[in-house]
Amino acid sequence: MVCVRSYRPDDLPALYDICLRTGDNGADGTHLYEDHRIIGEIFAAPYGVLLPQYAFVAEDDQGVAGYILGAPDTRAFEARLEAEWWPALRERYADPVDAPARTRTREQWDAHHIHHPPANPQAVVDAAPAHLHIDLLPRLQGKGMGRQLMDAFLATVGGRAHLGCQAPNVRAQRFYEAYGFRRLEGVPPKSVVWMAIG
């Protein structure tokens, strides 16, 4: 049996693990990192820690294997990250400012993100102020869990949200479109497909 339930603080290690194991455009990103926490420090943990009321997980008999995380007000969350989340991480991770962009590893790019977090494009926030991240390990994919997680999250934010998906992750884009998300055309960067619903 698989259930979707509200996030609990003891789920935090699972958020880090799932984020890493889906961190290569939906595939296992473990091989891309020496530090297995850094990707989760950006895309998973801050939501569980700072906005647990908007976090839901999918759990089977082996444990938590999927999540949906997000914020109802993207701009307010960006400000909260700057005040409460990034400062401690900037002490832990060096800014790779001396590494040329063309030679940076994924880990270095994530460290750059921590020191220079990009704001979501205004056109995307205008389309839907809330945003989300959703990831499922392979054992829960194709079983309707993504839809259940999406239903749970969207119910908490009034049915409107946006997301950014890496362009090569076409499987995820097909799921989002089948659920009802629409593409937001012409929003940079080209490496990200921005989508919204509601």
C-alpha cells in the first residue's frame, strides 16, 4: 500500500535522499556529487524546514519515496530564504567565483546557486504566485502517486502554481501537461521549461 500524507520533521532525510536520487533530470544524480546534501539544500530541505504545512510525501512499505514541496508566495519565500536559509549554507559552501563557468561541476553550480540564488522570472510569478517541486523514486512512478501529490499540494494553494522543469526531462513535462499545466512560452532561460496551472 502507498499513502500520501503530510510531511513530518523526521521525513527530512528522505527529502535529501529523493532529491539526490532524482537530481539528474529525473534520474539518479548521485554520480554527479561528492557532497550528497547540496542539491537537497536548494530544492528540498528548505521547504520541509520552513514551510512544512505545504509539504506532502508518498510512503510505501519501504518508506518515503516521493514528495511535493512548495511555497504559496514565491517572492515571500525567496526573501525568507535570503534571511533564514542561505546565510548558514554560504558559510559551509565556498562560492566558486574563481572557477570558469564552462568548467564548473554540477556541485559547483549548486554552490553558485546558494551564493547567487536566481529569482523566478516575473512572468512566471505573474502567471501563478505559488511554486512547487515534485519528485518520485522509480518504484512509485506510474502508479498515480504524482497526481495524488499534486492534488494535495494544489488544494493548499488555491489551485494555482508554477514550476520549472529542466528541458531534457521530457517525461516529467508529459506528466505535467497531462495533469493540466500549460507551458509559458518565451520565458528565459531556454534550459528551463516553465509551466503553470490555474
